[in-house]
Amino acid sequence: MTVARSAMAAASGVPAGARELAARLSALFERDVEIVERLDDAQRCLRDANERLWSGRSPDAWGLMYDGGAAGGESQIAALAAGGPESQMGLLVALEQIHWAIDRAFQVYQFACEERRQLAVDVGELSQQLTEVLGAVGWSAKEARAANVYELAGAVL
């Protein structure tokens, strides 16, 4: 029935208010895609920074490494730590760089999450308005909720 309703909407016209709401919703959906890309990038940065800290050994290997009982793993930090006292400055610099990389990625992630939460509120409000406008011209609530906003935004009168 939804496919039939979408075809009928395109053929018979959709109220201008519904088209405008649908266009606004489709723009919000595109914005959501951009936010998700930023979330993915931030997650990738966090994962990369974590990998720079440690890879190849479990956290309990630190004690063994400093006791001389085990190799230090294969990470940037492990390589610097294995270099002895002369590499301590390099180790501190690397740890500082990783710290700030984690901090930046976490801030980007938090900001994008909040932006996405606010976007969800906007989508909910516009969706409700669209359902009401379509309901006023005979659409059932189920049909209105299932409508393709991209089709509605491009429908002609």
C-alpha cells in the first residue's frame, strides 16, 4: 500500500507544506550521514592512538618488561621504552602526542554525538509535522510514517 501511495502521491500531487517538510527531513538525513562520518573518523583516531600506545602484549606484560622477563611488544611506545634511559625524553614526547590525539578525537566524538542527538529531536519534530500534514489530506498515520521523504520532496502538484 505504501508503494501505491507513493506513486499516487507523485501522480496526484502532495501539498506544498508536505513537500517542504519532506525536503527539510531529507536534508537532515544528509546531515546525519556527515555526522556519522565524523563519528567514524573520531573512532578511527582513538583506535590508532590506542594502537600507538600498545600492541602485541597484554597490559600485565608491563611488569615483565621492566623486570627484564619479556619483550616489550611492537608498538611505538614499547620500542621507545626498550631503548633504555636515553630514550625517556622520546617516550614522554610520544606519550604526550598520543594523549592529545586521544583528547582531540574524544572531543570530536562527544561533539558529534551531541549534534546527532539534537538532530534526532529535529527529525522527530519534522516527522510528526509531516505525518499531520499528510493525514490532513487523507493519508493514514502508517502510510505517512512509511513515506519516502525524497520522493515527497520531489513530488509535483
